[in-house]
Amino acid sequence: MQLAILMTNTDESTFAQAHPKDGEKFAALIHAVRPDWSCEVFAVKDGAFPEDLSSFDGVMITGSPASVHDGEPWIVRLLELIREIVATGIPLFGACFGHQAIALALGGTVETNPGGWVFGLIKSDIVDPAPWMAPLGPELAQYGAHIEQVTELPQGARVLIGSAPCPVGGFAIGEKVYTTQNHPEMRPGFIAALVEEYAGKLPADVIDAARASLASKADYESFAETIARFFEQATASPAG
């Protein structure tokens, strides 16, 4: 299996330079459960887009501190590419910014979270599991960091994952699109460092709640397995 990872993370701060880039994190996520799969990273946030996706079995879109509403040329181009990917039937997975970009590109709505920041370990309910989500239990724990969320689904989408702070925590469109609002690629050490990086930048109660949440860990490998199974079933089914 060969996957294209479209890296959207625009953070080039000193903090970001001290940690692996998102392309490496998403490749590590996949390799945790499918070590023989190939991943190629494209820094689309720098305008580095793949010339031809036909040689790839699937596409992953990462998270980013950017907003899908920023209007930057690379975001406009990414939204166009998402529509092309879906139209051609290439399996597509998106996380956080990627989740929101897929929704927006396909006619959904992304708005500011009514309750403000969602940050730290987030526990969500599996409300309508897709077949590839069998490795998960009734509840999913993932690391989250977002101030915007999908508030209206694109046509044909169904909610898979949800919580009170984020009702559209993940969705699917048929067998070819799979998303999560949260960050399956983050590991405990990174999210702990990220929370401290944002201390003083976000409200104290948000930081305190995020710190407290980190006593538990995210479902890293079990969710990675769902992504792998998603691509496996999607490539086994007819295009469209």
C-alpha cells in the first residue's frame, strides 16, 4: 500500500522544530500497524502538491494551526484537490484541519466551537461505527487541539464519532472518506509539551483541564488499525 500524506501544519516555531514534523508522525502512525506500507509526504502548506495521485492507493491530510477559512492559495488549491480525490474515488482520510477541509470542500460548514477550545485528551462516543472501526470500543480517547469544528456535514456524510463539545467528531462518506476531528498521530510526550507551550496563550481553565486529562492516554494503535482497515477495504471496493 502506498499513501500520500498531505502535510498542512504551518507551525515553523522553535517549538515545532524541536519535534518531528506531521508527515513523520502520520507515517509513524501507519507504520505502527502496517510497517511495510509506503508513505510519501507532500508539504502542501508550502505549495508542494503531488503532480499525480494515480500512483497512490490513498491520501491522508494532516492537522494544522491554520484555519480552513484563511483563504491562502495553498488552502484553495487543497480544497480543489479534495474534490478531485473524492470524484475519482481515491480513498481519503483527514484529521483535524484535514477533517475540516474535507467537510468544507464538499459543501459542509466549519465554524468556531461554541464552547471555545477543545484541548487535551478528548473522550468521544462511537455513535455509528463503520465496519473498519471494529478495533474500537464504544468510547474513543484521542488528543485534541481545536477552536473550530464541523457544524454541518457535507451531503452523503454520516457521523461516526461524537461528543458533547464536538458532535461531529468524525464522519464517513461511503467507503472512501474517513475523518476525525482529533489528532491520532500525537503521542503522550508531544501533547504534554504542546499543552505547556500553550500555557499563557490560552485561558487558564483550558490549560488546567488539558493537563488533568493527560492522566489517561489516547487509543493510538487501535485507531491506527482503523485507518489501515479503512484503506484496505476502500482499495478492495470498486471506484466511486
